[in-house]
Amino acid sequence: ITKLNSQLPDATIIITDVKKYCDSRQIDVSYQVYNLNSTDIFPSGAPISIYANDEYIYNDKIVSPIPIGGSEEKFITLFIPSHIPDQFTLKIVVDEDHEGVGIVLENNENNNVDFIAVELPKSPSIINFDAIHSCNKGNNQAIFDVISNIEKEISSELRVIGIFETLEDANANHNPIINTNNYISYQNLTTLFVRIENNTCFSISTIELIQKK
């Protein structure tokens, strides 16, 4: 008795990284296509379909033939359509076109997909802090408890990273004010810049310090 083995490839896929950007619908996706449990080369040109919440959004393809036991690293920049929610499931399917049809006969047709949950990061909203008033102590000086007034007005999921005297320092997160509980102002009106983060993104708000005569 002679037993004949089918010579077939078998593509699998793993999403390895999704890079996201604050206030942007661009994501950079790295993934890898394997041809491991196979008895033949996986051919070049095979389609790859990309979905957001099961909606087809982009296509890619295999560039070079993948040898038995080999793989091909992939990278693609995607722009998520505006009607897709900020939280969605990214799905990538190898050997599937935009109509859900494959072109390569494989050992296993049911292992060609990988999923990952994605949340597009948003910067915190700009906060309109109430101005702080403090009496002139002489020599045109007034002392302000800046941090306590700020913390009363921000929600629990936000955190103050620093308070700065210039917008440039706030954006660079450089040279923060050290004594924010007893900040001395020498002007009738001083504007400070508050850098606030939500674990992934930041925004800059302002707070005014006003001397009372």
C-alpha cells in the first residue's frame, strides 16, 4: 500500500504590536505570518484583509514565498475611519480578500486570523481653572497654594505632572515649579501652565494667580 501525503502550506498569523498616537486615528501595526504546520511553500501574493469591528478597512498581501517553517514580518500604517469607535477590535486575516475568499488551499483553513483590542488614546480636556487670589504681603509679593487649588478641580483619573512658568517648559516637561504649595508671585497677575496626564496623553491648562491689594 502506498500512502500519498498532500503537499499543502498552512498560514497562521500573530499581531505583535500596535503603536498608537494621542488624538490621532493613525495606528502602526506589526504582525507576522507563519507557515509552520505545512508541507509546502506558502505562495507570494496571497491576500491579507484587515478589519475594525468586523468592517473591512484595508488590504495587504504576502510579498515573498514563505518556506516551510518560515515566516514573513509585516508592517502597515492604518488610518481608522471616523465612524469606527475609539475602542474597537482589530482583526487581520491571511489568505482572505475583501469578500472573505481565500486563494490558497491549506492544511488548516481555520487558523488564519488574529485579533487584538485597540483603544485610540485621547488627551485630557483643557480645564478652565478658577483663578487664585492672595493678598500682597509687602514688596509686591503674594504666596499661593497652587497645587491644592488645582487638585480640587481635576477628576480622579487624571494626574498633575507638573506646574510650569512657561508653555515651552510645560510641553517639554522641563523645569517644573518645586514649591507648588507656597509659590511666590511678584506680579499683580501671573499665569502658570499645568501639565495634566491620563496615563497615555497630556494636555496643558492654565491657571491665573491674582494679587489682592
